[in-house]
Amino acid sequence: MTANLVVQPDVLRSFPRLPPAVVAAAATFAPAILADVAGRRGALHGRIAALHPAMRFAGNALTVEVRPGDNLMIHAAMAMAQPGDVLVIDGKADQTSALMGEIMISSCLRLGLAGVVIDGAVRDSDALRELGFAVFSFGTNPNGPTKNVPGRINHPVSVGGVVVRPGDFITGDADGVVVVEREKIEGLLPLARQKVRDEARRIEAVGQGATSAPWLEAALRRAGVLAEGEAL
């Protein structure tokens, strides 16, 4: 006996977005802080990087899966996107042609999107840097894409080795991109605030000359580097 299966369409037109207040609060934290309090999880592979170190974004993930070198579904996703969304595109880590360029990114800026993350290439990089819109990609390529092949929108995707679902919180800066599950992000905010305070105190202590890590010798003993009672 076969269970009844619900087959979802390739294009899902809506998904649960985070409350704007939660996005705004989470956006105040660096991706490194959120990655740490999330258990050092959720950081995309470093191949996906900002076109300019000053670029930063935060928002709800709107996910897109395309075939390598084809951007048909990115155009469809842009037509469905809401202000504050981040296009998160599974381009299969392909660098043989660009999936987006100046015209499309200018449209994203005009639509009020928060950023674009592509596990693939872009082009017109000088113009994109001048626009200032946050674009994080796996490099560049002058070759243009085709617009022929179907894909999926608002399904889970794998981008930079991390699963991203529609509505997850995603943020990026010069260090890279971090995604946090939408169910977890609000609960992590108090931990992020505490970590910021703890790091500020540690940096202040370093400025006063306390440069050695207080946990180091205990960790070395646990690792078997130092014997009990032995010091560096």
C-alpha cells in the first residue's frame, strides 16, 4: 500500500517570512557573532564572497534553483520578490557564465531587495561595485547566461555547502555569509547580545595588557599537550 504523496509545484509563490522587527534586530549582529552562537554552523563556503568588502546585507531568504548557466528562474523570482528579501541562488557552483549583471542587479536595487547571494558567477562587476547593492557570488565571468531551462523557486537549496530554506534569516559582510534557520534566529538574539558584551570586555582587557587566553592551559591539558600541574 502506497501512502498518498503531496507533490509541490516547482514554483511556490509564498513562504513564511520573519517579522520585520526580528530581521532588524538580527541585522545588527555580524555574521561571525551569529555563526558562533548558532554552534559554529550555517556559514557558507568562503568561495561565496562580497564583490566589495563594504557590502553587507540581512533579510529573508527567497531561494532559487537554476541549471548551470541559465537564469530564467532568477527573473521569475525577481518578479515575485518583496522588499527586504534576499535572493539566494543555487547556481551549482558554476563559473562558466554569469547568472546576473548590471541590468538585473539594478532592478533588484529598484525593487528594494536586501541582497543577492549566488553560488555561481556574475558580471559587470565594476558597475555592480558602483551601485553598492550587496552582491555575494562565486566569482565573475563575462559570458552571459541562457534563459531556457526550468528550475525551482522557494524550495530548500544547497548554497555554499549549506541548506537554505525560504524564510531563513541570511546575512553577509566582508567575512562571508551565514544562514540561520527561521525557527531559531529570534531565540539566538539574547546569546548574540551577550557574546558582543563578552568580546568587548575581552578586547578591553587585551588593550590593558591581558593578551594571554585564560582558557589556554586547561585546553592544552585536555588535549594532552601539558601534564597536570605543568605550565607553559
